[in-house]
Amino acid sequence: MLVVSIGGSPSQRSRSAVLLDLSKRWLQQQGVEVVSYQVRDFAAEDLLHARFDSPKVIDLLQQIENADGLLIATPVYKASFAGALKTILDLLPERALSHKVVLPMATGGSIAHMLAVDYALKPVLSALKAQEMLHGIFAEDSQIAYGEGSAQPQLVPVLEKRLHEALEQFYSALARRPKPLDPRLLNERLLSARWSI
Ligand SMILES: Cc1cc2nc3c(=O)[nH]c(=O)nc-3n(C[C@H](O)[C@H](O)[C@H](O)COP(=O)(O)O)c2cc1C
């Protein structure tokens, strides 16, 4: 199983990235391959000028095409998701998320904007035809401590529990998702069906 992880925070020290890192570790323990991207890995010019032909963008599109699922995390900015993340989503083809399971996550300064995932991010992911979208995780800043020095980042127990439950649901959804039929296989099946008539 392959999962693509996209982090939408422009900050080097990022709480939403902590959620993604912990999720990646959890999924890898279940044998899932996780390929990670952060908005700040992309050249700003590629995103602002919508350069579909940039090697980094082509690489992302190919990984998403091959992926079974997507983890996506964003900071809440001005009651919505990060604009830098939108510049990446705008580069994806219309059906980029069809046949894929998506787990959205967001971190914010207060719970006042905890619905930003539902009213801002999820509609965009639906427009990209995500097959199954899980409820998602919202965390307040006070629930996530960066690991200082060599210490690991810490989540408050209630958030850690919610994250693990969401990841278990994500993993089950990945396992049961109907795979798109390989066009070569379809051709072979049609040929053998004709012979068997
Ligand atoms: C420009 C800016 C706008 C923000 N707007 C909001 C907001 O509208 N609502 C909110 O709850 N938090 C807001 N925050 C706080 C961030 O969402 C919060 O600190 C988040 O965890 C940052 O995520 P990151 O560490 O992954 O960058 C804002 C922060 C910045 C820098």
C-alpha cells in the first residue's frame, strides 16, 4: 500500500507536520509505504505560476496517481486552510483522488475554526473526486508540544487517542478499497471471455 502525505504549512516548525510525522510512523509500522511532501519543498515560482511541467510537480502527480490514500494536513489560516496548500491542490488533475481514501487534518490556534476542514478543505478534496473521505482530525495548538532537542513531539492523550482511531479507520479503508482495474488486465479479460463463449 502506498500513501502520499502532503503538509500545507509554510513553517519549518509545524504542528500540522507533527500530526503527519506521527501518522507516517504509525502507518509504516503497519507496513504501509508513505511518501511525504511539504509545501515548502516546492519552488514558490512553480506553485505561483502553476508550472505543471516542473519535475517536483510531475513527481508529486505520479506518486498520487499510484497511491492508495492521501494524508493531508494544514494549519488554519484566516478561518480556512493554508493558501500555499491550495496552490498545490490547484495543480492536481480533476479526478486526481478518485479511488483514493483521504484523511484530512488541521491544527489551529483555537477551536473557533475547527470546522475549517469541513467547510473549506473537504469541498476541494471532493472536487478532486476523493472516493472515501474520513472525518478528519482537528487539533488545537495547546494539544501538541514540539519535541525540543532530541525529545519526541508529544500529543495530549485525548488527541493521541483520536489520531490512532482515525489512522485505524484509514488503514481499514485502504485495505478494503476497490482497486481500479488495470486497463491491460481488462483487455486480457475481454479477450479470454470471447474465447470462452
Ligand atoms: C497567518 C496566520 C493566520 C492564522 N489564522 C488562524 C485562524 O483563523 N484560526 C485559528 O484557529 N488559528 C489561526 N492561526 C494559528 C495557526 O492555525 C496554528 O498556530 C497552527 O497550528 C499552525 O500550524 P503549523 O504549526 O503547522 O504551521 C493562524 C496563524 C497564522 C500564522
